[in-house]
Amino acid sequence: MLQGKHIVLGVTGSIAAFKIASLASMLKKRGADITVIMTQNATNFINPITFESLTGNKCLVDTFDRNFQHSVEHVSLAKQTDVVLVAPASANVIAKAAHGIADDMLTTTLLACQCPKIFAPAMNTRMYQNPIVQDNMNLLQHYGMEVIMPATGYLACGDTGEGKMPEPELLMEYIIKALCPKDMEGVRVLVTAGATREKIDPVRYITNHSTGKMGYAIARAAMLRGAQVTLVSGKTELEPPMGVCVINIESAAEMEEAVKGCAGTQDIIIKAAAVADYRPRYAADEKVKKKDDEMQLELERTEDILGFLGAHKKEGQFLCGFSMETEHMLENSRKKLEKKNLDLIVANNLKQAGAGFGTDTNIVTLISPDNTVQLPLMSKEEVSDKLLTHIMEEWKGADGVR
């Protein structure tokens, strides 16, 4: 996604400017071509040489710097830029950009750029909450620019509150989102992910080895492509993707309730969660004490959420399930596809190296009623993109519209 892309990082006068050095390094490692433009005030917080060393490009400060090749620098730069991120964005530069003022290298370049523009405000809480600043940020959004909500925490001025610039990893996610094609714009997607936990007593539960990585990767990929994503998640150690509505659940019954509650409004449903097939018939209110002899645990079937969705699928809705097998993968998965009235099932074999629980890779086969596509070993992010592309092609149909 970032390979060969030209990204402009605008750095303004804020103590948070030092964080952009880490972001520039991260982007460079991912293959991006980065130009940093600093305001004069920003040079009081970090030296331009730092950015030149990290990016391999001249750091721009002075609009009329005579050390450049003969060209109108801010215009020529604007023509080749794929996305601009202003971070940290001071109240001063936000005000200038909102009202079309161009009096330095950064603001003139911003005015000339026709690519996506993103602002990450960083300032004192009182400044950030000032109605004038809020109006200026709303004006940026009115003109089609994106404003990232600042984090809340301890600020350099000693206050605690809104106004802290997000970490570089999150800023990079916004850049990737801006660069990603929006072929799923407005599509409503429901994804389930992670393992359920079925209570035995207040201490113990039944679960499985799912980490949620595949489902979270799908939710993130759909969000990047413009979809409105709802993620129903079991217990995981993962950070939810930005811009995704997350519903946290624990048991299969809670997942059933959450899925049924929003399934009717979804265009595409992807059930990637590993839902427990059985739960204890009776959950003890107190810890079950250990005995010297064997203990028997009576189990009952949990809800068949995927089966319910298949039986109650609304017209035009696309339903995708997952099938993890240890033997007869294709045969068992095709039976599941037909039995549960699915449009697509993603099958993988737990015994294949690189396709098990907790890995960053997967090997899957996409099975639909009249088509089978085998994908090679690839990252779960790559699998997610391939899966979504396949779903969109089948969901739109031969006429290419929906």
C-alpha cells in the first residue's frame, strides 16, 4: 500500500513534533517516498537534519530557498503528492488551512494539493476546546479534509486532558486508509472474531485457541476500503481497528444476541469467530472444589448462529462462514456451505503449517456453490484483501452493480 507513494508530512510548532521522526522512519521502511515540510516554529523543537537523515530528502522550511532546482517548489511538490498529513497540527496552522491563508511553505503546499489531507491536532486542552479552534476543524472537514481526534492524557504543559497527538502507529493507519481504494464505500459489513468463553464456575470456562487475528484483519481491511464495519468480538489481546464499531462479548449466547441485533441491517456478514459448540448445562455460582476421583461435566449445544443467519438471510445479503478442519477439509466445508445456506465459506486445515490458530499467516480455500479458489500461504492481511475482493465480485454479480 505504501510502496512508491509520495507522502508529505507537515510538522508545526509543537512539542509533539519529535514523534514524527518515528513516523517518517516507519513510512520509509514500508517503501514510501517522504517529504517533510516544517514551519519555522517547528524547527525550534526538532532539527530539519533529523528528517533529512531519516527520509533521504531535503526537509523544506523556506518557500524561497535558493538551494533547490529551479521550479515553483510548492506547486511541483503538490502535483506528485499522494497524501498530506499535518502532525502535529497547531491551532495556528489549522486556522490558516481552514481559511485558505498561504504564507509559508507548508500552507502554500496545502492549498496547492488536491490529494487527501489529514490533520492531527496537538495543543493545550483549553486551546483545543476553544470554540474558534473547533469551528476551524469543522471547516476543514467541511472542505473534505480529515481531522484526527486527539488522545487524552498528560500534556507537556502539565495539564491532563484532550489535545495529545496520537502515536505514530495510529497516524500511519490514517495514511494507509487515505491511500486505500474505496471500493466498499457505504457497504455495511458485520464481522465476528475471536473465541467465546463458556462458564463452568466463577474461575473456569471452556474456550478454544482462537486469537481473533483473522477476524480483526478482515474488519480492518473492510474499514480501509470504505465499509461501515461492525465487529462482534470475543476475548482477545488485540487492539480494535480504528473506525470500527466494536461489540465485545464473552459467551456464545452473548454473541448470538449481538449478531441477531444488527444482522438485519448488514449487506455482508463474515463469521470468522470460533464459537464454542458446547457449554456446561449448569454453571456453578461458586468455585467447584477439586475432588479425589473423576469429575463429570454435563454439556449442551450452543446456539448455531451461522445456521440461523443462513435460514433468515435477507434478500441481497451476502453470508460468509469459516470452516477450520483437520481432515476432509473440502468435503466437510462444502457440506457446511450447503447446510447453512452460505454464499461462501473460507476453509483451512489446522494441520497445515502457517494456517493454525495464533499465526500471522493463513492458507485458505474460498468455496462457493459453483466455484473454488485456492489461495497460497500469505499474511492474514493479504488473505483479508483477497477475501473481500472475492466477496465484492460475487456480491455485485455479473452486471457489476448492486
